[in-house]
Amino acid sequence: MEQKISELKTEERDTLPQEERRYTPLALVALTHAFTHMQASLMPLIYPFAVQEFGISYAVIGLLEGVSRFSGGLLQGPAGLLGRFIPRRILLGLNNLLLALSLGFLSLSANFSHFFAATVMGRIVQSPQHPIGNSLISEWFGKKLRGFVFAINYSGANVGSTIVPIIAGGLFAWVGWRGTAGIFVIPGVISGLLAIFMLRHAGKVVVNTTEGSKPHLGGEILKVFKDRNSRFVILTDILATGARGLAVLSVYVPLYLRDTMREGLGLGAMATSILYTVLLSGSVVGPLFLGRISDKFGRIRILRGILLASSLSIFSIVLAGNNLFLVVPVLLVTGFATYSFSPLIQATLADVADPSIRDLTFSVYFPASFAMGAIWTFVLGIVADQFGFQTVFIVSSIAPLAALPFTLPIKE
């Protein structure tokens, strides 16, 4: 039954009875995704402690984020290809188990070199999550629901991000940043084991061939680059990455809220955690709402609007200054917008990519996206050191505007 469903055309999958749609496996994929977001949300809250304890600069934090994201991003290509040889439930499960192990190592860091290595390890081991999870969701659901189910995966993961600041804020006062990192090992182990033993319909990628011919990997990858629509979707994402919530804002907003030297607000750990939660709360609501809207009214149209909204909202952080009555709603709108365009771009890519090489398309997309995110993060760390956080947000606000023209040639 599984093979028959996976071989159905996109349009046919939309007509399957409700009970045939794989919402339970989707929830498990979102659960594994949630732990990667929990780790990504926890690290920016740990960085201010690392700055104080190890005596490092914001440029070094930017370098750390850049190296770790670049390493993990590039490996998402080969990690996505592993789905053709290893059951994808095993890959998603190991993703979380090894990520939990990296947090354990982080909590035991004796110096900044150990801290650096554990952080990079954490990025590398989670490289299967995005290409494997997205290829599965693309198989399970057709175009009429794809915006919504991609949003479920993304927003479900962001629930993990959203609960972290409040939990971590209390744990920091109780057990310190090291103990907090150790406690977060537990959900990683649980979600990893659930994926391995309970995730159904997540075997190896079935490569469709004609007349007994064998697939040629090099030719299939070349086919990805030749596809005009896929190229422009990937270029849109690469340029917009400087404003992405998870890649950039999740790193620099907590630092901005805590900073007292470079135009930051100088808030305490708990206040920072609360305001960071406000930012992340938009990341749960925004993708779900806009994903469903894009299914009804067209993904490209909604994507263009949200790129413009991302630019305006990030620039509004500068205008809000230290007025907390303005900072709170601005962060909420910024989270709503900046965390929404990534799932919209990914759903668009799933729509336009050739189904026979969709797994390879995501294996090209994610390394390119994360490599550019790494470069942006490093550059903005230097900007923060040299010019302050206000300039960081001005530069970030330009990125979505630069991406807008590349959405024009995309045909849905």
C-alpha cells in the first residue's frame, strides 16, 4: 500500500480519503524537527554566558555560528542522498540522538575550544533533518495541502523553539547554562527513539526508472540545476536568508536585548527570554496561517507579500529603539513574517520540482541555503562589533527586498 501511494501523481494524492493521509507520521517528523529547533533556540541564550565566561567577542560568536552552519549546511546534500540507501526513519532518529549527545558534550566544555567543537558537532549531526523530512512530506501530500503541511512541520518545530526561552530562563537560575544544556539532552533521546521505532512509511527513497534503466546520480543532479523554476526558488531563498528568523534573528535578537555596549537594550536574562519568546510566538502562528492561505490563493503571491513584510518589520526594530511598548508588538510581527517565508519557499520548491528528483532538489537547496545563512551570520557578527546592532537590523532588512525580483520568473 505504501509503495502504491508513493507512486501516485501529486493530483491523485489530494483525492485520497482522509484516513489515508499520513498525519501521524507528519507529527513524528515535526517532533524530530522540533528538537533541532529547541537546540537552535537554546544556543543564542547560552551565547551571552559564553561571551562572559570565555571572554570572546560578537565577531567570534558570528564565526562560530558561521562555521557550524556552513559545515552542517553543506552536509545536508549528502545527508539527503543517504535516504536512497538507509531507511529515512533511522536517519531522522540518529539525527536527534547525536544532537542530544552534542548538547551533553557542550555542557562539559572546559574551554572555548571544547564549546566551539560541541556547537559545530551539533550542526553537523542534524544535517539529515531538513532534506529527509521535506522529501517525506512532499511524498505524503499533494499540492493542494502542501503549503499547510509544510507549515505544520515548520510551526510544530517552532513550538519547540518557543517553549525553550521560558524553560531555559528558569533553568539558568537553577542549574546554570551547563546544567540547562544537559537537561535538554532528554527530549532529544526521546524524540530520536520514537522516530526509529514508530515512524511508518519512511523507508528508503524509491527511485522510479523506465525500462529497467539504472538512475544516474550525476545526470539527476544536473537536471536539478537545469530546471528554471527550481533555480529561481533557490536563488530567492539564498538572497532572503539575511532576514531569516532561524538563521539570523534567532542569533542576534537575544544578543541585542542583553547588550549594553553596542546599541543594545541591556535587559536581564529573564526579560530577554520573555521578549525572545514573543519573537518566536510569531513563528508558530505565521507559517500555519500563511501556509493555508497560500494553498488557496497561490504561493508566489503570498511569498512576495511576506518578503516585503519581513523587510519592513525588521527595520521597525530600529525605529522602536528602547521603547518596550513598541518593541513587543514589533518583535511579534517580525517573528510572524521572518519565520514564514522559509516554509513558503520550501513548499514552492516542492510544487515546481520534478517529482522523480525531488529528494535531490532538496539536497541541493538546503546546502545552498544554509551556506548562505552561515555567511550572513558571520558578516553580521562583524557588523555588530564594528557598527552596533541597529546597523545589523538595517542590513538584514535589505535582504528580502533583494530577493523579491527573483520571484518574478517562477511559474506555479
